[in-house]
Amino acid sequence: MSGRTDSGTEPLITEAEDVTEYVGDARRARWTAAGTGALLTLAGLGAALLRLARSAPAPVPGAYALGAAVCAGAAVLGLRGRTRWALWLLILGTMVMALGDQFD
């Protein structure tokens, strides 16, 4: 059996570099969740106002407004670092808005 005697004793990435990368990933995830939540909130409110202006059935603007409120909550949670909960609320809010689109 042949092998090098000096192989594999030191880690390739030091602990400080790993922590720095983790902090950057967490910050990026927070801003992504907050930005997506804000964008979906504005889209939902805009759709609710448009449906309200053209006399759609009552559940339609209500569903868009409720979905926008859920997405706004996701944006707040994203800013506070609760990105997993924010992701699930973004999915739920989008599904509520899609349900409102089915009523139309």
C-alpha cells in the first residue's frame, strides 16, 4: 500500500471563513424573503383594487387582500430572520391569491 504521509491533516477551509460564508448566506436569505414578500404584497393589493374597481364578486378582492396580508407577514418574518416560516407564508399567500383568481 502506497500513500503520502502528509495528506489530509489540515482542513481546506478554516472555521472563520465558514462562519463568514454562513453569515452572508443568512443575510441574503433574509433580504430575499423580505423583498419577495413585499413584492407579492404590492401585487396582491394592486389586484384587489383592480378587482374591486370592476365590480367582481366579493370573494375575489377579499382573497387577494387576504393573500397580500399573509405575504406582508412573511416579509416581516423574513426581516427578523425566520426565513423558513416566511417561505411557507409566501407559498400560502400566493395560493390564497390564486384561489381568488379562480372565483373570478
